[in-house]
Amino acid sequence: MQLLTRKLYKEIKKMDRQEMETFLARIYHQGYQDGIEDGNKADFKIQLVKVLENTKGVGQKTFGRIMETVKEMGI
């Protein structure tokens, strides 16, 4: 995945101070939102593990299959 394309690089070079501040603020906020989303996914996994550990009839094999499915789903 290429984050900085040649076109974007040229646009950045032409920016004045205010445009650069706006651009960087937008990048910061997007990164912040991505971090929140990743944190929510981690919280979900922790809660799922706790629920599965306390569920009667869910052994290591079933637990492993469930966690593998969660991983494949990208959660």
C-alpha cells in the first residue's frame, strides 16, 4: 500500500502553512479514528474470550475454531 503518491507529494510541496496545518490535522484525526476502531475490536475480542471461557460445552477445539473464524472476519 503506497501512502504517498507522486501526485500527493507534488500537492504537498505546493501547500502554504495554513493548507499544511489543515492537511496534517485531517491525517491526525483519521489516525485517531483508526486507533479508536482498533481499540474497539480489541475490547470485543477480550469480551468474547471471557464469554467463551465461561460457556459450558466450549472446549479448546471449539474455542480455537471460533477464534480462527473471528480472525478470518477481520474482527
